Amino acid sequence: MTDQLNDSYDVVVVGGGPAGLNGALMLARARRTVAVIDAGAPRNAPADRVHGLFAREGVPPAELLTRGRAEVRDYGGHIVSGEVTGIRRDGDDFVVALADARTVRARRLLVTTGLVDELPAIPGLRDRWGHDVIHCPYCHGWEVRDRPIGVLGLGPMAIHLSLLFRQWSDDIVYFAHTNTPPTEEESEQLAARGIRVVSGEIASVEVTADHLSGVRLTDGTVIPREILAAPTHMRARAAFLIDLGLTPTLHPSGAGEYIPADATGRTEVPGVWAAGNVTDLSAQVGNSAAAGAMAGAHINADLVTEETRQAVEAHRARALL
């Protein structure tokens, strides 16, 4: 179900995940007109359950979004299906363009479009994503505890990820793959924790009876594994912001690109806030929702400041008559 898109709103939220819906909820409760425009491609769509979320542990992602949309609507907010393709300034407002040629004006923007997980072109890897190919120990560690886990050597966080997963299983293999070999200090850490290092490039992942069963190297060797942790290159969904001068930048961790924002979600472009994975690569559902709420509150405060200034100017003008 999608709501009618009005011509203008106090705030347009681009992205309808936990950050966007919680931001919209705060704004709607603050009696702001708000529309959430959602393209319907959540990052956690392959996942069966949401974990680590207080009072909602194990809820299916789709159910969580359905409840969130209903709550926003209960306070008068609009939930609109659509893909935002561009945003430009027009005086004091923003003009948001959708792929179907609709446009809508907004006084403020909250960007919560999340990110895309980019995986290497290893045959079979993408097909298992969200099932037995995972990336986050705090999201999935309990569910894969005590099972044979492999960690794919990709990016700057792979060895750290191996040490983290050791908390949930004592059978961890670090596949160096194409990553830089572990340093002497890293090798000592891995050995001390009983983590085996396998050199050689990965050719494919093996699947038996719809379950991951091993990792095949280019020399033909197969290392039995039931779970593979694959660090991804995380890329912010933010191409539509280019006309505002906001482009993703490399995250200090080296793990991907993001839109920088301060602790309230305020970006370097006046009137634009960001929350969730689009600005915080490591944020889980709870963190994203909290960041959306924080951004929503600060957007409302910013609008109050503007409206107060305008009211004072009008009051002074009347006093001069």
C-alpha cells in the first residue's frame, strides 16, 4: 500500500528502513508534515530475522517494517513507494525527483537510503548471501555458534572479523584469498586463538543439499566449512545527492563509502540530514532507528528555530507600522 504524494512537506525522508521510519515517526509526532519515499530494496531483505534489537529480538524484517509504516501513518505521515533519482535546491526548498517523473518539495531532507553490500565475483557466494554466507557476528553469531566457520580475506577488517567470530566457535579458518598476508603480529594473534590460516585464492563455494559445505581453492583443494563470513565493500546509496554537492567518501576504516554527518545526522549541506547505514557503515537495526530518531528531533528543532526567526521578524515589522 502506498499513500498519495502531496506537492510539498516539511520533511521528505528518502529511504524507508528503520532509520527513515523512526525519523519520520518523531517528525510526525512533532506535528510536521512528512513523507517517506521508499524504493523497497532493504539491505537485510535476505535475512530471516532481526537480532540484537531490544524487545523485538527475532522479528522478521518485513514484519518490523510493516509495523513501522503503520505507526508513521497513525500520526499522519505518508509512506510512498518510489525511487528518488535526483534532488536540487529551489530557493529555500528542495525539489525531490522520482523515477516515475513525480516531484515533491521539502523544507528539509532526511536521507536514510542505507548501503549496498558488494561481494567479490566468487561463484556461488552471492547465492548464499544472508543464509550461510554472512558478515556480522553480532547479527548472526549466536545462530552459527559452534559450527565450522570460514572467514574470507577481503578488505582491512577481515582478520579482525576472524578474531570476533572466534567468540562463537573454536573452529575458525581464515582464508587469505587475495588479501595482503597477515603481518607477524596478526599471525601471532591468529595462532594464539587457534585460528587456522589457509593460503591460496578461492575458486568457488561448494553447496550440498542447499547448504554450504566447503570452500574450493584454485588448486582444487576443498576445505569443509558450514558458514562463511565475507566482509563486503559497503557502498552508500547516494547517487541522487550529487546535485546538492554530497558524494560518498571513503570511510576511515577503508571498509566502504559513506555520507559524512555529525552526531545529530547533520551533513555539510544545510537542510540535509543522514541516518543509518548511509552514514554509519556498522549500524545495526537498533542503532539505525535511534539515529533516525535523533535526526528527526534535530530537524524539528531546526525548523522551530527558522520559524521563530521568521515570527520575530514579522513581529518587528508589525511594530513599525
